[in-house]
Amino acid sequence: MTVSSVNNTVNQSVQTNASGTTTNSLGKDDFLKLLVTQLKYQDPLEPMKDQEFISQMANFSSLEQMQNLNNGFEQFATKIEEKILPGISLQQSTGMIGREISYTGSGGEENGEVRSGVVRSVMISENVPYYLVNGERVSMDQVVGVNEYEQDEESVLLQNLLELKEMVSKEGNESRD
């Protein structure tokens, strides 16, 4: 078997990925091409030994199984990310209902705009949990502090009514525009 034939086969298997960069990794198709090329150019007077052939086929089988496992793990990770993590985040976020939080406004903490309020509810938008505080949505990464918040029942009802009134007035103003 000539070395140049194997080199040509390996060079043909250099792949270009979607970003336009070349990769020098060999996959199972490349492995088969290499094996066929090796068989094609072997010396007929000294053919490949059975043990070598079986060893290469075992390597090929192992490579294929590892790729199948990798694909399975990638699919599993995607399902966890899309289906399970949002539910876990929502469940953990509901523990914040009724607690007072300090959070940065839309301007960010660097502008000194730290606000505080009581978490009234939790909602998920695009798989991200948000707290409803003072009539605005607050993401978890805006929270800079958490405190216990104790209020009597009348104050809670009054605060809820004020927040609802603010939300209704905001929706009324948006529909007029």
C-alpha cells in the first residue's frame, strides 16, 4: 500500500464546517474510506492479516457507537434545557412571592437606580422567570438583595389593589396610543 494513496484519502476527508473553517477530525465515513483505500492498495502477495482487519472493524464500530452516544446526549441536554429547566426555575421563583427584593431598574446598578418592592407573582416569558414587583417585570439577574417582608392583611390588599390599578391604567394608556 502506498503512503500517498492514504494521504490523498485523508486530505479528501478534511471537512469544512458551517462557519467556513476546516476541521481535521475524522468521522466514521472517513474511517471507512481509509479502510477501503487501504484494502484497495494492499500488496496482493502480503494481504492484510485477519487480526488487523478485525481490529480496524472493531475500532470503526467503537467510533460509530461513541458518535451515537454523543448525539443521544446532545438531544437529551436539549430536552432538559427546553422542557425541564423552565419548570424548575418557575418552581424556585415562586418561593420569592411575598418577599421584599432590591433590584436594579432598566438603567442598571451603575446609574445608582436600585429599587425595592414586594414580589407579587412570578411569570415565565421565553423560558425566563420574571417577578412582578411594583407593577413591573423584574428578571432574576436584576435582583441585588432579598429580605423578609411582613405586612398585615389590610396593607397587602391595599398594595395589591394599587398595583392592579397601576397595571390597568398602563394598559389603558397603551391602547389609546
